[in-house]
Amino acid sequence: LPLIFIIFGVIGFIGNAFTFLQPTLRFNTCCIYLLCGSLVDIINLFVNLLTNYLNSTTGYILSLITIRHLSLSLIDRFACTCSLTSSIRHIRRLKMVPWIIVITIIISGVSSLYSSINYDVVPNLGCICTNRLFNAVSYIIIHGFTTPFVMLIFVLLTYRNVKLSRHRAGLKKLVNIDRSRNPFIRMIFTQVFTTSFLTLQWIIFYIYHLIVVDNIKSDEQQTLHYFVWYVSNNIYYLINVKSFYLSTLTSRSFRKTFLDALFQLLSCCRQRQKNREFSERFTNGSSKNKADEKSQYEM
């Protein structure tokens, strides 16, 4: 299962990079955040999921950065739907993007400091958790509930802005509303709901694990429990795989840009192939003519 996720994750990262770097999208702040999140996705799959598969270790800080880049794209869509005079629209300036990304990474690192505080190196045991209860409560609150809750708040605020803008436009003009101001909203909403679901399924089982882990006695119960743990933990990494596929399914702009760029790339490859074949024919024809002239001269 981890290897399948890594393969699909690599394909998704290539698709996202190929699409978001197209001229029509590369200067869109929402696309920049999603591309950065996709980069963190692929790093997380190799650093955490692959090492977890090989060495049975687990890490979550990169997952936090991924989810917070998705939160940035959601906040960007919220700012896009605000009125033109709103001060929050200033965050959509390109010069603000590097600063916001750096701040997001710092916040993700600071919010994960509880792990370094609660873990210590114990002789003959390695690096283990020395305060399991505090570490679990911190992880559940910060990662399991706070981040999805904040994202869902901005989903509701963005939906309210879209609804108000449509109401102001009037029912008669509803069909002709210019959607260029707020593209990718459906795509972002779908990714937020999917991310929240994948996070909550893991957090719910993690809480259940903390409650019952000390009461498991039989080998059958232990085998079943840790099998569900393995499945739930690996399903959680779908957060790092889903982006490209959900974007393709839910966003017409993303899908059109991707297909247009793909067909253009295939057309260029076909044209280069034809030019190469023509060049080879011309070279072979010239060589043959020279050989014929040489044979006639010798005769």
C-alpha cells in the first residue's frame, strides 16, 4: 500500500507541477500555494511514508506543512471573494507570497515543538515518548481538531461571500456571472473536506488506540487492532496523494489547462519527430547522391 501511494503521489506531483507552471496559472497566488503544498506532499511521502514502510518510524511535521499550505490556498480564495475594497485582498499580492509561505513553515515547526519536548533518548530503548498522555493530547488538539476546524471556518466564510456576491448580482444575471474572480473554489472545498475526513478518521482511531491499547489481551485482538492501525495510518497519507486527482475531477480550469498543455507537448514531440525524420532522409539522400557522383567519376 505505501509503495502504491508513493507511485501515485509522484505522478500527481508531476501533473501538478506541469499544470501550475503553465503561463496561465503560474502567477496565480492560489496555484503557487497548491504547488508548494504538492512539493511538500512528495517530500513527505518519501521522508515519512517510505521510511515508515522500511523502518517503522512515523513523522507528521511535513503533513502539518502540507495541510497548512492547503489552508493558505483556502484563505486566498476567501480573500478573492471579498469586496474589492477589503484590506484582506492585499495578501493576494505576489510579493506577499514568499513571506506567507515562510511564516506558515515557522508556525508548523513551532506547533510541532511538543514532540521534541515529550521525546527523549533512553538507553537500550532509543528515542521514545516520555510523556505519552501530554504528547497525545497535544497532537490531537493541534493537528486533529484545530487545523480542520480553521479550514472549515474559512470554507463557510468563503461560501457566504460567494452567496452574497451572487445575491447582489441578481437572479436574472446569475447565469452570466463572471467566475474569473473566484476560480478553483470548488476544487479547494473538495480538497478541504477530503483532508478533514482523512485527518479525522486517523485521529478517531488514534484516540480509540490510546483508550484500549493497555486492555488488549488476546493475540487475535492485538492482531486485528494493529491491522486497523496500519490501514488507518496509511490511509491518512492519501492527504499527500489526492491533490492532482481531485483537482482534475473538480476544476474545469485546472483540467483545461492540463489537457491543453499536454496536447501542446505531444504536438511539439510529434513535430520534432517529423523534423528528425526529414533531417535523416535529407542526410541519407545527400550521402547517396555523393556516392553516385563519385562512382560515375571513377568510371
